[in-house]
Amino acid sequence: MLTLNELLIAEVTEHEFKSALETKKPKSWLKTVSAYANGMGGSIYFGVSDDGAPVKLDDVQKVGEDISRLVKERISPLPDINLTVHRVENNIDVLVLRVAGGNNTPYYYVGDGTTTAYIRLGNESIPASPQHLNELVMRGKNLTFDTLPTDYKLSDLTFTSLNAAFKRIKKINLTQKDYVSMGLCKLDGTLNHAGIMFSDECPLLQSRIFCTRWDGLDKAGGTDDALDDKEFEGDLISQLLKSHDFVLTNSKVRWKKMSNHRVVKPDYADRAVFEALANALMHRDYAVLGSEVHVAMYDDRLEIYSPGGMMDGTLIQEQDIEEVPSIRRNPVIAEIFHRLDFVERRGSGFKKIYEATAGLPNYTDEHEPVFKSTRTAFHVILRNMNYDVHDGTDPVSDQDSDPVADQDNRLDSLVNFCAVPRTRGEMQDFLGLSHKSYFRTKMLKPLLDAGKLKMTIPDKPNSKNQKYIRA
């Protein structure tokens, strides 16, 4: 015999309690069946009060029969369900209805003159919005927005950024066969939405990212309060790299001099920023017209907003980040980002943001990244490591500089660091940069072109043993 607590601990999905079966108003629990089937699944415990105490059911067998009958009559299509009886303390039988997350979405509640699909939002079952319903319909057809076909052909658009990225990072020249294998177009060259979003012209108007550096701790008033403001459109790779560059340009990197080295103290963890931006572009809901990704920088924090909540309707702030399932809203876009080493295939983005942020010198619990979601949006908040949250000041005790001068200081310090031969990895660690492409294009190449650094093996630029030394 299990205790009720032991039974709940064994249950890894969402759950809801019902002290009795309501047959006259079954919508009260059948809408939850619909929501679970449209999401990641869950369980309803009959014979348990709202406060978690077992309550005796009059006739367990009849209750089970009524549950099965009502699910078959009122939920369409029929979800995968399982009914089990568990005896808990005081010899009370608890009936557990387990509902599996389904593939034939949307699952509707049919009754009371209505046909409604429900989703979970926190611990509630609510009607799916038109936007979410459209997503459920596509999921039921094994479609996603980025795989939907368009009227454009591969020959209609150019792909300079995509080709350059694969050439630079993967050392390959893309052919039409590669575009087909990556899921960007059909054999006849017809592009899907992912295909046009990786094109230089990108005719999808909502595929944009707005970046603003605000003066102070809020938006305050008019445009005069914006220190820097950029709008990036076009292909997704350019949007990602340019928005990342915007954050770096509007951030500062401080240095603390030690006896024989410097401690790098950036405002934000570069890996965390890049991961959050990539996730925003990769997982946003592109079906929402008139909305775009927003990056807002304040004195004390960086906020990234993207349209579209969690795919299963849950709230990220109510979940264990370590246990959040990886669900790709735009699988083709996600696969391209993975191939270019922008992200990893498995859903470890949240963990990487945490780990990268926690590894910075000034980190405290007050700097912990914040993830928040609603039905229609996702927010990531990263705290400025160098902003004093206690007295509201931007400390200047360490060496500091404005963004332009700071870039020069970083380059000069890198040259001095290479007084002895250094590998790329050692140079990136010294600067606190994790993104290889940014380091190569913004740091290493300018110094090589200016003749301030030179390669130790000039005839083998791509050698794994290559090192760089001050010229």
C-alpha cells in the first residue's frame, strides 16, 4: 500500500485533484483531459481533495466506468488514457486517470453546444487562443510554421549570409542538394518559410529584431531616453550576429589587475547572451503577425522578449529548468543553428545560460537569470554583473571604458597576452568570449590584418596546432 505522497512523488507529469466525479457537469474535469492531451500529458486524481487529502469514493468501479464513457463521448479525437486504482492510507482507493500527450492535436471537448480545445497555463486549463489552436492543428498534421511551403523558388532569392556561414564554419560550399537535405526547399527548389527566413531579402515582414539601449532603469519617456536603437531584418544569421554585436557594443568589460594577470569582468556572459538571442530567434512564434523579437538593455539588466509562450502551454517560471523538455517550435531553423554550432541539438540552452552567468567573477544569487513566459510571450532577463544592486550605482573601481575605447583596450590587451604563442582557445578564455565566429571576425582577423599578430605556422592557417604571437 502506498501513501498518497508516495503516489504523487512517483507521478512525473502534471496532476489535478478531484474529490469526486462530476457527471452532471463533466466539463469541469474533461477540459483538463483536453488540455493534457494537447500538451505534455498529466494525471487527474479522483478521490483526493484540493488540499491533497484522500477522500473515499462511493463506488470506484462505477466511477471508472463513467470516466471512460465520458472521455469517449466528449473528447475528440479519443486520447490515449489509462485508469488505475491505488489504495492509500486508511484503505481509501484513489482512481488515477493518466492522459498522454497526443500526436493527433487538437483534442477538443465536445459538449454544451460547443467544441473547444483546451491548453494548460500554469495549473489551469484554458481555451486555446486562435494562435495556439493554429499551432495545435499544424502539430496534428506533423507540420510547423517553418516547414510550410511558400511561392518562392531557390532561384528567386540570394543566400549570401547562409553560404558564407557554412563556408566559414563548416568549410563547405552549399549546393541545391544541401538546401533540400537541410529541409529548406523541395526537390524542385520551392522554398518553405525556413528557406525564405535564411535568405538575404527575407520577405517575411515579422522576421525582425529590435534592439534598444535605454538610458536608466526603464523606458521612461520618449526616444531621447534611448542611447542606441537598431532594427535588424533580413536573414536569421545576420539578425543573430548583429543583435549579438549590438549587445557587445553597448556593454562594458572591466578589468581587475592582479599581481601577474588581469581578471576579466564583463557586464554579461557572452555565451549566455548569444544563447538567449539564438533561442529567441529559433523558438519564437513566427505565425504571429505584427510582432518581433525585442532586445532591451538598461543600466542594470538585459531583457530579451520573443513572441510565443511555451509549446505545451506551461509557464517556464513554474518548472525546474533542469527538467524542461526540449520541444522545437521551428525544427528546421533549429537544425540549421545546430549545424552552424550556434546551439546544441539537445535542449540545454537554459542550463548553459545559467552556467555561463554563474561563472562570472561578480556573480551572486541576485544575478541569477530569470525566465518568464505567458500564453503568448517568452522573456529572458540577464542582470548586469557590474551594476551595484544595493546602492544603484555603476561601479567604476575597476578599469572601465566606453564601448569603442573598450574594444581597443581588449584588442591591445590581447596583443600583449600573445607576447608568447597562444592558441585560439587560450585567447578566447582570456577575453571571456565563447562564440568562435565573433572572436574570429571581431578580434583575431582585425589584428592579423593590421599586422599586430602573426601565425606561428603561416602556411597552415587552419592547423589544429596553430598559435598566434605578437608581431
